[in-house]
Amino acid sequence: MEQSVQHQSHADPVLKLTVTRARKGFRQANGAAVTAIADLTFSVKSGEYVAIVGPTGAGKSVLLDCLLGLKRLDAGNIRIDGCPAETFAREKKGHITRIFQEDRLLPWLSATDNAAFGLQIQCVPELQRREVAAKWLDAVGLSGFKNALPSELSGGMRQRVNIARAFAPEPELVLLDEAFSALDDVTASRLRQDFKKLAQSQATTFLIVTHSIDEAIFLANRILVFGAPARLMAEIPVPPHAWEDRALSDQLKDQVRTLISAGARRN
Amino acid sequence: MLSRTIISITNGRNSVAAEDGTVGESRLTAESVVGESWPDTVELESISAGAQRGLVGRIARVVLPFLVIAAVWETASFFTPPYLFPGLGSVAKSFWAILTTWDLLSQGLVTWSRLLVAVGISLLIGIPVGLAMGLYLDVDEFLRPIVKFIMGVPALNWVIIVIIWFSNTELRIGFVLVVLCTPVVIYCIYDGVRGVDRKLTDMVLSFGASPRQHVRLLMWPYVKASAFTAAKLNVGNSVRTVIVAELVGAPLGIGKELDLAKNVFDMSTVLAWTLFLVLMALIMTHGIELVERSTLRWRGERQGGQ
């Protein structure tokens, strides 16, 4: 994947994200209370690649919604660059972006316009945003499909547009919400590799929510294992190139798998 | 359109290519890796006769019921007085007279203008109201009972009400048409807004869209699709209603012409105006579909009234 987009550096040694004693619950239609996030505390440094793994129902997606200011915590706080998450999301549009599990492209927009969507929200002039979006489409290998509608693209291509859309606003923090889980194994593997190359050329912080331990080991340099409801069970550092070392990778997988099982069993 | 179609499937590389032929012939070539067991070249020639037979069959299926009705009608005209079942020739003559006589045609165009204006005004009122109802629960709860009530009032009752309320004929007709069409628009837009994919809404909000951007960038494209549906429904709706409104004292329009024809038992003219109205509705619907198709290309070929 060719990288041709220039970016400003956001990397600094300070904490990018801190989640402190966060709690979030819901009330179901039948009136029953459900806890999604239970006393969750962790932090992420600038430029880090942190994966969050955990059993289904661990409140991972709810946490991402809270990071984007779409949902409010019941207790505790989330700070990004020292600002409350809601304030950060409101005042710095496009500085946090999300790569969704499903592409969520707008079906009436071309690949370029979809990739430029975050910039359009930031009110970047049309010519400029289309230029930036086109560069990102080149970077994700979709040079020949800039005018294609989502319905004319394959699932993998649509996910590439989804990635271009997340990178185009030059975000400080990118949230991956099971970004590759809707794709077949071959496409997902290829896209993961392309994504990693692209991400490494950026000075951006990545928070990667995934069900795939392999993906976490491949993409992240630290894995946070969540229990259900969301609480931190363990932090596991991932040594560089661990995914290339079969024995180390298997050891990490066993460790994470055991923790996830323990987290799921408690509920 | 095509006199000859050739489909050629060739064993070979993993690519698919298609090329258009010259006028009168279309050639499609497909190369596929799955073709190991395929012969080197398979040429299937679908000569236009087959396609033409299909087209003729489709036309026949559409036309046949009307031909049967016409035959029954024409037969009945031999045994009944012309004010009951006039001959088809007489109806065709009246229809031709409408198309070629400006005094008559202008009456049709007056009615047509009223329809267009009413459908347009109902869209102008209904789109913002439906949008507000779809987006805000308070507005929905306040307006929905009112819209439901208005939808429950029969067209004829509105005609009587406007005769008492207004002295101006155009205002009477316009009011009746708009009051009958607007709730349809409101409900279509309301449903369109509520039908927007929640995941897309989350995506738009994730990027920090303001409420205005949310409406403009996400809701509006869906609302447009619903507005076309509403416009098409209202063409039929207003064609059925406009004559009722015009019959009550309109000095111009098809309603007046029908009233005159009724007074002299001129059934062939009544039928000719009826055909004119149906034709008018079909043309308007087709026009809306054309705009819809070009505006909503992203929905695919089967959409947009296909």
C-alpha cells in the first residue's frame, strides 16, 4: 500500500487517553438493569497501539461510544489529552475517528465523497477535501475506484474506503471497532497487513477493539483483557514482532484466552 | 433495439471483459478461470426473434385485458343507446377533439396546472413537517393526532367546508387538493426518517456531525426518496379528487367540461375526458419516475419506480 499523505505529528510522551473508574449501565425494555462498564480504569499513551479483547457483552462498543461522546458515563471519567471526552469530541471534530465493523458507507456517495466525509463534517472546502480523500484512496489501493458507488465495490474494497475515511481527517486517535471481523479470512488478513503498514506511517494512537486474539497480537503493542461487564482483568505487553514468533504468539494467545474465559465465567 | 445478440464464453484468464457491439449487434465476452472443463469457445446466439417474441408477449399481456374490455364495450354499444355505451369510434373522436381544440385542451391544462401546484405545495409543507415529526418526539406526539384526523376527513366533506369558507374558486380547489395530499407527504417523510439505518446515524454522529449536518448529509437523501414516493401517490390522489372539487362551481377545468357533458348525456365526451385524466396521471407519474431515477441512481435499477 502506497503512503503519500503528509501528516502532522501528534506523538508525545504524555497520556493520550485515560479512563478512570468508569461505570455505565442500561435499563432494558423489561426494566432490568444491565451493567455495560463496571469500574473500568486504564490509560493509553500517545502513539500506542492498544488492543482491547474480551468476551461478548464486555461493553467494548459502549466504551467506544463514550470515547466519542455519544454516550455519557454514569460515573467516573474519560479524558483525552486531559479534556473530558465529550468536550474533546465536540470541540475537535475529526480528531477521533472510528473504523466500524461494517463499512457504514453512505450509499449515494462515491468512494471519494465517502472517504471525504469526516472532512466534510469539519467543513473543509470541497476541492480540498476531495483532494485529500483521493490521496487516501490511493493509499489504501483504490486508485481506480474513486468514482465508484459503494454498491459497485466488494466488501474488502468498502472496508478500505472505511479505513480511508477514518484516516483522512488526520485524527489523533483512531478507534477500530472489530474492523476486520466482517470480512473473509483472506481479505481480512490482507487488509490487516495493509492497515498496519498505513498505521505505522502515522503518528496516531490506535485503540483496537477485537474478538480476534491473533489480530490483537498482530496490530497492538499492548493488550487489555476485559471481563464482562467491562473491567480491566489484565494488561499484556506484546513484544515487537511477537506475531512472527510462533511459540511466543501461542503463549500470548493461551494467556489471553484463559483470561477471557475467566472473565466470561464470572457472569 | 438489438437485432442480434451474441454471447461468447472463452476459457482463459481470471478476468471478465465486456464490450459493446456496433449498432444492431451486441457482443459480450466472458473469460473465466472456472472454465477448465469448458470448451475453448462457446458461442450462444440469441437471435432477436426470441427477444422480440418476449417483448410481443409482454405487450400482449398488458394490452389484452384492455382489448377484451374494448370488445365487450363495442358489442354493448350495438345494443344500447349512445348515452349508456357510446361506440369506441365516437369516444376516439371526442378524445381527438380534446387534443386538437384549444378551447377544450386549455381546460385540461388548467386542471393539470392545479394538480401540479397542489402536489408541489403539499411537498413544500409536508417535507419539513414530516422531517420534524421524524426527528423530534415532542413534535411527533403533538402533530400525529392532527394529521390522522385530517386524513380521516372525506374529500367531499372538504369540498363542502371550502365552499362555506372561501369564495375564490382557485382557493377552494387548491385547499381541498393540498389538504388531501399533504398528510400523505407527511407520513411518507416521517416513515423515511424513521427508516434511516441507525448504524449510519451512529457513523455520522461519530464524526461529530451537528444536528444540521445530520439532517443535510444523512436524512435529506432518504427524505428525497420518500418525497418521490409521496409525489407519485399524490398524483393519483389528486387526479381522483380534483374533479370532485372542480365540479362544485369551477368556471374552468375538466370538472366544468364533465358537468356540461353530463347535462347533455354526452357519454363519449365523459369517457374522452376520463382517458385524458388517466393519461395526465400517467405522464406525471412517468415524469416523476424519470427525475427519481436520475436523482436516486444509487438505489439501483430496480428502484425509482422500475
